[in-house]
Amino acid sequence: MSVVLGCFRNNIVKHLGCTNSLVKGGFSLTKFLSVKALPSDNNASFLSVDIQCRREFADMLSEALLCFGASSTSIDEQHSYVQNEEICISSIYDISKDVRKSITHAADSIGLKYLPCYKVIKGYHSDWIKDIQESFHPVEVTKGLWIVPEWRTPLDLEATNIILNPGLAFGTGDHPTTKLCLLLLHEIIKGGESFLDYGTGSGILAIAALKFGADFAVGIDIDPQAITAARHNATLNNIESDVLQLYLVPSEEINSPSSDNMSTGLEDQIVSFAKPGATVALSGIITEQLPRIIGRYSEFLEDIAVSKMDDWACVSGKKRRI
Ligand SMILES: C[S@@+](CC[C@H](N)C(=O)[O-])C[C@H]1O[C@@H](n2cnc3c(N)ncnc32)[C@H](O)[C@@H]1O
């Protein structure tokens, strides 16, 4: 048995939110073998960016920003401009990112016809670490499954504790997108599986799969910061590099916001990694986008199931045998 799981950007599935895919039943590694050297500068500074947008677009824009290069986003109700229905999204970017391009692409991907106003302030890695450490507490995803920040002590030593330092990558275990995948993995991993984590971020899902009993996992991402974080997290959880293989893959033209995402076929690509009968799951879907996603994936998957949390959904199914 094999399992593949992943998460890809909003811009790939335009207007569809970040999407995870999980394939159980087998996958091919041959497409992931172009690994680049990873930068690791612990003193690197970061950019703190406040973006103004209308309240009704805040969730979508926030999600799209993550997909176009922001390391984190949060909607700041306190500093929002209530009178004119504008809200402030506080985000963090790695110093190397082109913030204007990211906001332009994110706005475009959710159909905004203008570039939202934004303000950029430079910060230092040590401030970022301090902020993260203060805000990140152990999370019990389901009974017996805890996500524990590296700098905190596990509360239940009998539980499955995933020790995590997200660094500049997405995946603290707090977001419904991640939680829905963790719950699914908890349910379907029985032992001995292989697992592909497509858009691994902090590596949280691959590490969880291995802790639940999978034999082998591969995490891929287009963001070097994600691979750095995932590698660190694997070490924190005593997972060897031959058991969890991590690959930085190039961000291809499929990520262009101008591409027709639904027809360029990332879904074909994701499903192609699975063997017939494998489970494939997609998460990070906003509920109103479900009919379109289900319609698209029905071509490739059978026995489709949907799980929901807040406004988010996870779609899973088995790869058709013909
Ligand atoms: C929302 S995060 C999910 C992280 C983690 N899997 C989780 O569930 O918490 C999405 C991740 O997908 C990565 N990503 C985006 N586009 C991708 C692509 N085309 N191929 C691989 N990874 C991609 C992003 O860099 C990011 O780390």
C-alpha cells in the first residue's frame, strides 16, 4: 500500500483555495528527483506586510497570499477600518520575496480588479521566532494526537506527539486545511503505507503519516523554506532521511496566475502519482467550491467523500481502476 499527500497553491486551482492531495495505493518518485541546494540563513530578516482589503474578500485574499509566497497571514480585526468595511491582513514574507508581485497575483487569483493598499516593514528573524513562539501552543487535533511546538513540553506523553517548528513554512496544525488532512490520515493509515505529501509545508502531514504507521513518505514543495522546515521537523521527530524524503521542485508555468488552472491539469498530475485503488485527498477547499472540485475529480476518483471544518472542506476518493 502507498499513500501520497500534498498541498498546492491557490493559483494552480484558481479561486479554489490551497489544495491537498492524498493518494493511497502507490506512487512514482521519478518526477521529484530534481533537488536544489537549500539556503539556511538563521539571521535572515523578514518582511512584515499589512494589506488592506474589503472584509468580504479577507479570507480568500489571506489564503491566496499564502499560496503566492506569504509565510503567514492573519486577519487583524483590531487594526481594521470598520467604517469603510476595510480590514487589515497582517502577513509575513521571507526577505527574498517580491511582495508586490505576490499581492498582485493573489488579488488577481480571487478576481480583485485592483491592487490592495499595503505597507511593508522590515523585521529580524529573532523577532519572528519570538512572535511565533508566544503564539504557538500545543494543539490536540483529535483524542491522542497532539501537535507540540518544539519549545513547549508535551502535555500527554502517551499520545502521538508531533513536535513541530514551522519556521517560515505553512502547517502548525491549527488551520482547518491541515486538521482535516490529519484526521483523514489518522483514520486511513493502518500501517505499512507509502505516502506522498504534495505541498508539504512544515512537513506536518508526512510526519503524521509516518507516526501513524506509514513505512515511507515523500514531501515535495516549491518553497525552499518549506523544505528547510520539513527537514528540521523530521529531525525533531527522529525521522531519518531515508524514511521521509524531501524534494524541492521547480515552480513551473502551471503556477502562473494567468494559466487556466482547471484545464492545465494539476489534478491529472496529482492523480497520476497514485496507483489504481489508491486514496487521493484534496484539502484547502472553500465549501462553495466543492461542486466544481468534485465534478472535476469524479473523472479520476470513485467513492468520493467530503469532510468539513468551519468553511473548509477536504475531498477524498479512490483512484479509478480503469
Ligand atoms: C497551505 S500549505 C500546506 C502545508 C501542509 N501540507 C499543511 O497541510 O499544513 C501549501 C504548500 O504547498 C506548496 N506548494 C504550492 N504550490 C505547489 C506546487 N505546485 N507543487 C508543490 N508544492 C506547492 C506551498 O509552498 C506550501 O508550502
